[in-house]
Amino acid sequence: MYNYLDFEKPVADLEGQILELKKLSQESGGVEMSDEISRLERRSADALKDLYRKLTPWQKAQIARHPDRPHCLDYLKRLFTEFTPLAGDRKFSEDEAIQAGFARFKGEAVAIIGQEKGADTKSRLKHNFGSARPEGYRKAVRIMELADRFGLPVITLVDTAGAYPGVSAEERGQAEAIARSTAASLNLRVPMVSVIIGEGGSGGAIAIATANRVYMLEHSIYSVISPEGAASILWRDSTRARDAATAMRITAQDLYELKIIDGIIPEPMGGAHRGKEAAMDATGDTIEAALKSMAGMDGDALKNDRRSKYLAIGRNL
């Protein structure tokens, strides 16, 4: 069973009926119900297609935050081999919200940095729900500098509601750490590819997403502030997050049209959580194609390409 979102109730009802019929068939000694089950399965598939054909920005935000959506560690296990994690920022401590290290991708050595939200209560607390503290961004800078020194491409997986806004983080220089991580991304002389795999929120996301190529999964979101935060500022009413999501243009489709991202990675029908392996494999294929497209570029060209990309945002609309 899936964790159904509010707008998926018609599908939840149908799939609940299918499960009941399958259970009844088993308990009654194999009473033939295959025709009815098949009919309901077709209805469920059609209902799911109908829902996902006309998603609103707020519904996409809900999908991007789905608890069963594949997270950074899932991608690491699926797409990378020989992953060697590195911990600590050499200044204060380790930050579990950002997972980073070196690995092999399609046989080639790469540096990998990603934000991990966690999959259950224990792991979410361990990873601070994907909201990194300053030491997390300083660790990211450390990995980038090592990658630059050894000529390794950098791949980042973005999935955060934003950097941790607590007093302790501010005391240790949260804004400065984010700025230095963004600057480190811009100054790299190696290829950098970023993928927003779920939620890309504010400076906490851009700190590791200032890449040569930026992609988004079909139902991910990317914004300067959460819809709830924007609604609180604009209307002093966080319940108007639905309106804010529409006004902010946070979807992959909007951002591709605005030329902020370079491409959209398709998800299985019903979202990445309904076909995790397919979604992760499609992401891997996109990353591989992006790295190949930059294979012949030297350090200066890569650096200038990245800077030109961000200077052009908003100018060619």
C-alpha cells in the first residue's frame, strides 16, 4: 500500500477495493474474481492518469515532499559504486543532512554531494529532515575543493526545504557558509551536474545546485521560499500556500520555460515513489548524458559556462 495524498482519494478507494477482493479470493479458497479485479485495476490506472494529467503546483509540491519518494541515499545505492563517504567540516562537526564523498558513476570516479531527508522518524531526526547546518555546507565546500584538485566531476542531489534556520546555525555563520558553498560551485574547473530530486528550497538548495547543468524530476519543486513561507509573508496566512505555489511558479515545467533549469526528468505515472528504480535510472541516464556533453571542455570553459548560465537568468525572457 502507498501513502496516498489528499487529492489521490479516488485512486486510494479503488486500490483499497482491489486489495479487499484479492484477500477475499485467497480466504475463500480461490473463488474466481480475476475479472472484477482486472476491471478495478483498469479503473484505478485511468483515475491515476486523469489526476496526474492536470496537477496543480500545490499538488506537485505535495508529491515532491512525499515520504516514500526516493531520497539521496537511495540514489547512492542505485547509481553509484564504491561510495566512500567523507565526514566533518574540519572546523566544528559532522552534519548528517548532507551526505558527501567519492564514488564511481558508470565506472568513472566522481565526487557526490546530496541532501538526505530520511525515510522514517529515526532517520529524519538523524538527518535533520534534510536541513543542513553551516558545517554541512562547509563539508560540501571541502568535497568540491578536493574534486577540483583531482579533476573529478561533481554531482549533487538536491532535496531540502531549506537550510536549518535555528539560532545555533546562525551563531556558526549559516549565511556565510551558504555563500561560500555557492562561490565554490561557481569557481569549479570541473563539470558539475545538479538534480533536484524532490524539494529544492531557498539558499539551502542553491548552495550545492549552482551547476553547469541543472535538472529537475518531473514532480519536484524549486523555489526561493516554501509556499507556506511565501503565503505567511504575502498574506500573513500560511493556509494560502496553495495560492503561493501557483504564483511563485515552482514547478519543473515553469522553471524550464523560464530557462532556469536545463531539462526535466520524467517520473513514472503516479510519481517517483510508485516506480523508484525507473525514476532513479532515468536520473542516472540524464546525468551521464550531461557529463558526456561537457567531456571536451577545459577548466576555463567550464567555469565561464557556469557563470554565463547564471548571469543570463531572467535576461532572455
